[in-house]
Amino acid sequence: MMKDARHPNKWTRCSWYWVAALLLVPVLAVPAGAQTWTWSTESVDVSGLYSSLALDSSGNVHIAYVNEQEGIKYGFREAGSGKWYSMFVDGLLGVTTGTTGIALDASQNPHICYTIGQLRYAEWDGKKWQIQQVNPGSGNISYTCTIAVAANGTPHLTWYQYGAPDGSLYLHIKHAALQNGVWVARTVDSERQTGKWQSIALDAEGNPHVTFDGFISGTLKYGYWDGKQWNLHIVDSKTKKEGSISTLGMGNFLILNHDGKAGVSYYDDNSLMYAWQQDSGWKIDTVSNITAFGSWIGYHSSQVLDAQGHPHIAYDDGGKLKHAWWDGQQWQIQTIVLGGIEQYRYSSIGIDRHQTIFISYRDPSDGSLKMAVGKMTQPSQTVSQALPKGHE
């Protein structure tokens, strides 16, 4: 684990402060007895894009992100302290943006993936960052990457392979696992233009499960590795929709519950959606309508499960940062941060054992990296939007 007190020379301390304001838009009162959250804000760094957040078993917060001036960075906050420390990980190699993903191993050490025209993997070994290029010579790698680390320490990555080695377009989702010091990479789906948005989760046996979009076909897909091959299924499709939907599956985020069933947050053109895996197929909910985005960047969601196994989603809505959660009967919505001159929030969510929620995001006014901290409160203390029931 990285500890600031023992290694002060390895850290650059960021300015921080608390904002005790609740930035919610009053809509409809929460039903009596429902849980809700009140929010405060911490400052992490002066610049932050494409943040990815993880909490360890002690409640410490770890964030990977892009600082536009410095490159790929890592932030650490000890549980309950409110003090942030940051560390340089890697440069951008002339690329102005790159997405990040973060996961923790069994020793609570961070592992980071990031795309900067190539895919790189950084592992903290207790003293310094060990950095590798994954699948070198494979062509241009851009858009998103995701990462998960198995209980035995094996890292798994997914990414969007944009280009081929000869400079032509490739446009497929790929997966790799580090086995005996070698990255074993495979193409997950051969359909054209699949996986610009993708997510990964590992089951109890350490097998990878993925979700990803089929941009041309207008589908959300789910797949799992059975030890020999990828088994792929269509979760949702634009052909099932009424009205005019050009595509869906953008900004998807996969999570596996305690029974190993998948839950997926994702967007179609005009809505945030949620897919529940059931024995008989997939149950699809419309969580909320959204304001459409002008760029792929805006379609971004992340999720965690609370102590009851209910999903909580952090997502962008036309520049606003919102929190949606399933209360056991219906979806509830809070607006945490209003929009501003900085259009995209690049948010990522975590939850601790006290049911406190942490969401990293880009500040809409100045582009700095912030973290919203949500404390569970009585419903009379705040308000949120109640949506129609998604389950009977």
C-alpha cells in the first residue's frame, strides 16, 4: 500500500477543502422510508479528466485520472482524512487525452490501464510504478479501457482496438490477461465496430465477463470466457425499441452480484437504461430520460452495489452529474452537480461499508478534479425524483 507519512518524498500534496452545500434540483419528494444521500465536495487536483475510482477494504480512496498538464496521475485519500495526495504515473506521449481504469489487488495495491494511442498498464509494486505496453505493435488504441484483477493477482484488460498494424481500421473489442509474464490477447467479437464502450468484471472463479456496444447494429452485448472461447449474447437492441433510436449500449458498465448475475447500466440515444440478468433472460429498465450528448465522451456511467445488493449509478446527463439508485421498488434520482462551461463530468463511483458514496468528477466551472461524498440521510432532509417502478 502507498502511505503518505512513510514516503513523503513520493507525493505531491494537492489543495483540498470541503463544500458543505447540497447541489440538488428539487423535483418530487422521496417516498416515506426511502434512503437518500446528502453531498459534500472535496478537491483532488487542479485538473482531471477520465477519472476512475476504487475503494479498498479499509475505506481508502484511490483514483486514476488524466491531468492535462502532467499526464496520467494517481490520487490517494486515507479513509476519513479528507486530505488528498497525488503522484505522477506516466506522460501522455504527445496525446492530449487518454482514458483510465483502476482496480486493486488482494494487497490493496492499485493497477491502472490507460489509452494514449497505445494501451499501457501500470502496477504499484510497493515502491514505484511498473509500466508495460500491452499488445505492442498491434496498431492504434484509443477510446476506453477497463481493468479488473483476480484474487490470484492476474490482471485482465479490455480495450477498443481502433487501428491495425498496417494503419487500416480494426474497430473491435479486445481482452488480455497477464499469464506467466506474457499478455495473452484475443479479439472478443468479430462484428465490425464493437466495443468503443466496454466494461469488465470477474466472477468468483476469476473468469472475465464483459459488456460492450455494437455501434453499427445498435446493440448492447454481454460475453463471458468459459476457458476455451467467448460466449456472446445480445442484451438489448434498437430493434426492440419503439420510436427512433439510432444506437444503444454507449457508456455501459457491468457489475456482478453475489449470485453471479450481471447488472448493466448503459445509454440509448435519449435515456439511461439498466439491464438485469435473470434466469429467463434480461429485464430492461428505463432509469431516466437524458439530454443527448454531442460526443461519445458524454456517454459515461459507472455503478456499485450497496449492502442490500441494490445498484447505484453515477452518470452524465447533458453536463450534469447525477446519482441514480434502486431502492428495492423503483429508481430514485439525485442531481449532484449542475452543468457549466466544462461540458463532461467523467465520473466514477465507489461505496464503503458505511454506505457512504464517493464519486469523482470534473468540475463544471474550472476543470479541476473533485470528489462528491454522499452520506445516507433520512428522506425528510432532501428530495429527489421518483421514477415509475421498474419491477413488479
